[in-house]
Amino acid sequence: MKMIKISMLALALGLMSFSAIAPVQSFTSETKVGTTASTIVWKAETIDVGQIPQGTPKAIVYEFKNTGKTSVVITNVQGSCGCTATDYTKEPILPGKTAKVTATYNAANKGGFTKTVTVTTSAETAPKILTLKGTVI
């Protein structure tokens, strides 16, 4: 009985070792590496608005330039909470041109704040996280 258990264990481990071997991929001249020709350069990724009065929404504008060779499209802009409304350039941004993302913070509550705006574009695989901060007085 003990011999059967050891044999079954050896068989199971042997079978698992075959499934753990990853296939080897060779890179030939036909292999295409996914790169994006467009590049976005942000003027500022974090903006400190300082002190703002309570009850007065504050618009923060983030500017960027397309330094790549193809047009860039902003596909999504999302504030980190309902207190931050967003707007952005809807048209494709041509190479060498600038565009902007606007975040309007609703300064309803007194005190310090730090919020983020997530921007997704056709130029980058990972979304860009922009930050706005300040103090409501």
C-alpha cells in the first residue's frame, strides 16, 4: 500500500513537471515588438492649488504635449471621487500639438485635500495618474 502511494506521488510530480515547462520563444527578424510611436509629456503631473475658499469650485488645468509621430486620443478621464469633475480635449492631438485635461474640485469641506485624476490615452498602455492638492479655508 505504501509503495502504491509513493508511486502515485512520483507519477503526479512527474506529470506536473511537464506542465510547468514554458515554451521557448525565439525572436526572429519577423517578431514584432509592440511599441507606440506617440509620447505624451506633461507640463506638471502634480498641482498644488494652495488655499481656496470653501464653496467655490476650483478648476485645475493639466497640459501636455504630443512629442510623438502619431496622433494621440484621450480615451478616458476619471476623477478619484464625485467631488472632482473632469473635462478634456476630445479631438485627436496631432504630433507637436498640446492639449489639456481639466479637473474641477468642489471645495465643499474645509481642510486639506489630495485628489487624483486618471487619464487613459492611446499613447500609453498604463493610465497616467495626475494629482491635485490644496487646502479649503
